[in-house]
Amino acid sequence: TEYHNYTAQSEQVVWFWKVLSEFSQEQRAWFLQFATGTSRVPVEGFKGLVGMRGPQKFSLHRAYGGDRLPSAHTCFNQVDLPDYPSEEVLREKLLQAVSEGHEGFGFA
């Protein structure tokens, strides 16, 4: 994993991996779909992820605005994660983002 304006020791990153580890298998599949465009991990694991320019590591980028949902750039296997003030807020916002993304888009 690559980090941009975060480190592996940043509070939000530690919370992110903890929250993701507590997701059900179905929620993890939703997260993979949200972040990479596919709900399945490549046979080679995360090192086998392919992006728009070929092999592309998963990356977490700091985003600003603690009221925003995380966003994803599936062509780059990138998640923009706001610097939330607590693990609980991160859990709520991440679950909302992957759940809404899983449900897809509709037209009224």
C-alpha cells in the first residue's frame, strides 16, 4: 500500500485497517468493488492489482473535510480518505460509502 499525506502510523490509517478487518466478507467485497472496480482479489493478491497504467498498488490519499465520504478512483486503485476525528466516524463514513457504491446508481 502506498500512502499520500498519510503514513502507515497515521491514526486514520490505523483505524482504516482495523475497521476493514472488522468488515464481514460481503462488506470487504463491497470495499474491493468500491476501491478497485472488482469484488475479487487477484490470484497474486494485492500485488497483482492492475490499474489504468498496468500494475498499480492500492493507495490511500489524505482528503480534507471530515464531513465528506471517502471517494475512490478505480482506475488507480486509490481511495481518498478524509482525516476523520475518530475511528467511529471513519467506520460510519466508510461503510456508508461502500454500501451506497454497492447499491449502484438509479435515475428518478
